[in-house]
Amino acid sequence: METLANLESFVRSAETGSFSAAARLLALTPAAVSRNVAMLERNLGVRLFQRSTRKLSLTEAGERLLASIGGNLQALQSAISAVSSDRSEPAGVLKVSLAPTFGIGHVLPLLPGFLALYPLIRPEWHFENRQVDLIAEGYDAAIGGGFELTPGVISRTLAAADIVAVASPAYMAGRALPDSPEHLHRFDGIVMRGSRTGRIRQWVMQDSAGNEAQANITENIVLNDPAAMREAAILGLGVTLLVLPDVAANIERGELVRLLPDWYANAGPISLYYPSRTLMPAKTRVFIDFVVEAFQR
């Protein structure tokens, strides 16, 4: 029976069309992937790929093998992972990237309970406003919104990321409330410049009836961090648009008021991202299960 490493190197190379791309998914070097495939070819006595400097393509024998394997490889991986995980307690460094405001406000409070269950896990958490390369940078997981799903990365939705308009009660004192997103231009605006695009974020809001309107926020204050925008709004510097989970507690405490309560902008979900691996470390598996269950509750 061929080793799992050889078969997986073959399948990932066939799916991605290159040894280099397969290597990134498997956390191996391209040379190691190439060696695994060559060993598989030698043991089977057939050529599985046609190789060139530009392209990697399956031979007829390679296509038959890939079709025969089907979903059996993933089932075998899961079975081995489950058995291996049961043999030892989850341990090791857990490297996670988190969106700062959401991570500090909603994920960090889960850490005491998590460590009480898994004391041998050592968190290394990075709070950053950027999309990390999970595989290339060695992250076990990431939590945030708007990640592009690259090959080998899986996502699990944790919460909706509805964008809402907020301001402090002190700022709104004596001012007429807006009745449409288009009227937000009447107020001082606190806006965000995207770190990746360098552009001011623009939002189209919608109500429960499906009506849409442009949120016309003036650019009086430009910041690059949602937590800073929230604090600026609490200080009474103007109106801003932020993800509802980031300001829900401030609204409950009366530090902020939600303007246009029937209107919101859809920023997509806040998700948990993690690499798809042959043998997912037990530390990663229990972290995923713990966080998903917590947000479901």
C-alpha cells in the first residue's frame, strides 16, 4: 500500500497543477512533493504527470488514479487524525491572527475557559488588521472578515458583520436625527482608510424592505483602525460606521447611540479560517470546535 504522504502529494499536485502550490498546502518543500510523486510513480511503474517548465499535467494513468481515489483520501486522513488525536492531550503553540477590535472584545474573553480545558496549549495570538497567509506564515487559524479563500483554506462563519451608524449622545444632543443614510453628510464624519487599498471605505446601506441608499459620510477625521474610530465617536467627534458586534456593548452602556436603526450595510460574515491539512493538530481542532460552539451559544 502506498504511503499517505505520496498519495496526498499526488492528489494536491493534480488539483493545483504544480508541485509548488501543492507544497504550500502541505507545508512541505516543492522538492519533497516532487520526490513523493516520483516514489509513487516508481512503485506503480507508471508515469502520472507530464512535466514541463511551465505546466504539470496528468497522464491518462494519472487521471485514472485521481478518479479512483475520489474522496477516499480525505476519509483516510480524517480517520488517522481522529485516532492520533485521541492518543495525546492537545498541546503546543497555537498561532492565531485576529481582527483587533472583534478579537479583543469577543474572542479573548473565551481564552480562560479554553485554557482551563487545554492547559498544555500555549496561545500566540496576533491582533492585526490584515489578511494573513495562513499557510506561508504558519498560522493555525485566523478570525476576521473579508478573507479571500485561497486553495487549502476553509472558513466557518461565526457572526454577521452588519455595518451600522453610531455617534455619542453628547454629539447628537441638539441635533436632528437623520432619516436616511444620504443625510449622514450633515454631521462630522469619522471614516476609515483601508490599509490594503489606501481608499476611504464607502458603504451602501439597506433597510428591511430592501431599499438601498448611499451612506454619505463626510471625511472630517480619517483613521485606519476600527477601535480608534469607535473611541473617536465615544469622545463626541462625530458619526461613524462600524461593525455592530464591535459597538454593541457601547450601545448597551449608553456610550453610543445607533442612528438609522432600520438601516445597515452588509460587510459579509466574520469567520474562522484555518488550513486544510492531512493531519490537523489536536490543538487546532479543539480550538476550532471550542470557538464555533461558543459563538453558536
